[in-house]
Amino acid sequence: MKTIPFNKPYLTGHEFEHIRDAHKQGQLAGDGSFTKLCHAWLEENTGCRKALLTHSCTAALEMSAMLIDINPGDEIIMPSYTFVSTANAFALRGAIPVFADIRPDTLNIDENLIESLITPRTKAIVPVHYAGVSCEMDEILEIAKKNGLFVIEDSAQGICSSFKGTALGTMGQIGCLSFHETKNIHSGEGGAILINDSSLIERAEIIREKGTDRSRFFRGQVDKYTWIDLGSSYLPGELIAAFLYAQLEESYEITERRLKSWGKYHKAFKELERCGKLMRPVVPSYANSNGHIYYIILDETINRDALIEKLKLKGIDTVFHYQPLHLSPTGKKLGQTKGNLPVTEDISRRILRLPLWIGMDEQQRVMEGIAEVIM
Ligand SMILES: *Cc1c(COP(=O)(O)O)cnc(C)c1O
């Protein structure tokens, strides 16, 4: 029996064509014609003011920390239930991640807890749109405005998802996307920073180009370029952009197909939810999701490790995440947590993520396998 892998990166079949074109054009460093196509696609399809490709979402988050002038001791409010990059990007500049608990329905930051964590040192809120399902952005944006805070959306999982019709990553001053191969749209490794506040655009270009005004130079706005600010190298080469463009061109079809598989799981697990064996994901009416992750929250009586082992024997790969950041060695050392984060700790022990990838025709086997083991 062949094992059903947890993930299998999707290929549209047009990636090589574009890579061949890029090769023929002979400009393989960044910001060539394919990068421009990706930027235009992202700007048109998300409505952000400016999109810039980066090596990863991690890189986009690091750029964000530089762009909002993070200083040592600044406090950044974020969920503990997230990937390490959300915290690392700010901690690298000496900021203190302040960990908030999550909502038990969407597993997104609990907006009702944010205000109690704000101090005079708070600089930004970083909502993470888990599984491509939007956070409660009205409340978060309101709190940020009232307290003069930046909002940096970790929208790593959020491509083609929206909140009340607005694309994820375009509501905060900055949004960060991931094109890692585990995400819906990918280029192996890859990412983008979406700038929604025009006053940050020029400096974003400079930071991304090693602290130089090289972008202005290429536009003919200055006759030489020089070192004018701190920066690093955050732009990917053209081969990555060529690959990514093939995926962006098909992103609506990709999203549709993922949503279809997501819906199949959702329907199948209704009965097990009714029996109290598990809880299914919740997508609030304000959110349009992209089918990035299908997860189930197992009942407390079910031993997750044993379940994963039994499913493995049936040739079904399942995984879990995240180890809460506030309980991690570095999170304890560099972060700050007020009291316990009961929902985060509970969910991280009970969540199980199921295989979901395009072209997967063994979904029935996954659904039956889980039902057999836990009934
Ligand atoms: C995947 C992911 C990242 C990191 O993305 P990379 O492109 O691999 O750097 C950051 N935050 C979240 C929530 C993610 O899921």
C-alpha cells in the first residue's frame, strides 16, 4: 500500500517554459521581466499599493521590522500559536515578542486580549491568518489606530483569501506572503512583502536592495546609486520569479481545487464531530478561505501520538504543529507572556493536520482510516 504523503508540491506544468524564457532573456539576477510580472499580478489581484518579491516570508517579516524602525526593547504583540519566523524577525532587531492567546474557533489571535497587552513600549501587532482564514481585522485595525500601532499581517498562508472581500495582507501597513513549497502557491522557497502605506514604499525598495537607491537608478531617477540606508539582499533571482509566475497564473484554479478537497473532508467529518470525537475548523462568514490547511481538533480522550502511529500503519501521513512559542526555549528567554495561554496549549496538543494537495485521489482512504481508528 502506497503511503499518502502529507504534502506534495503542485506543479502547473508551465514552470519550465517560463524558466526557459528567463534563461533566453539572459537576465538572471532579480527584478527582471518575470519579477515585474509577479509584482503586477500581486498588485492587481490583492489591491496592495506595492508588492516586492523576497526570498521568503521570513525575509519579508525581517524587512517589515526594519521598515517600522524596530528598536531594542520595543514590544510586538503576536500569537504564540504561529511559526517561529513571526517572532524571530522582530527579536532579531532586539524587540520583545509579547505572546497572546488564540481564539478556540479560528485559532487566530484573540483580538479581545490585545488591549490588555499594550504598554507604552508596544510598537506593532502581528496578526497571523492561520490556515488562510482571516483574523478579526475590524477590531485589530481599530485597536491599532486607537493606540498608534503598526499592523504587520503575517499572511504567509493567506494568498487568495480575504476578509469581507479585502485580500489578506493588504489591511495592515504591511503584509507578508510565503511561497514556500508547503504553501498553496509556491516557488520552492519564496515570499513577498505587500506595502499598503505609500510612505513606506521607497524605503522598502532601498532595504531590499542592500540599503542602496538602485531601484531609483534603474528607473532613471538618479544618475548613480549609493549606500543611503541600512539594508540587505532580499530579492530573489529571475528563475524563482519565472517559476512563481506560472503558479500565480493558475492561482485561482489551484485555490478552487484545494477548497474542493477541503470541503470533502469537512463534510465527511461532520458525523464524527456530532459524536464528540473531534471538532472541525471554523470559517467565519466574514472570511473567504483558500483551503490551505485541513485540520481536526481531537477530543481529549484520543491519544494523538497513538493515532498518528496507527494512521501511519495504514499508509496515511498526518502531522501537527505548532509548539507554542511561549513554551519554547527561545520564546521563554526573549519573549513575554502574561499568565497562561490555555487555548494555545490545549489546541497545540490536540490538533491534527491531514494530507491535502492537488491531485490527491485517496481522500476517501484518509477519511475512512481516521473514522476506523477513532470510533
Ligand atoms: C510558512 C510560514 C512562515 C514562513 O514562511 P517562509 O516563506 O518559509 O519564510 C511564516 N509565518 C507563517 C504563519 C507561516 O506559515
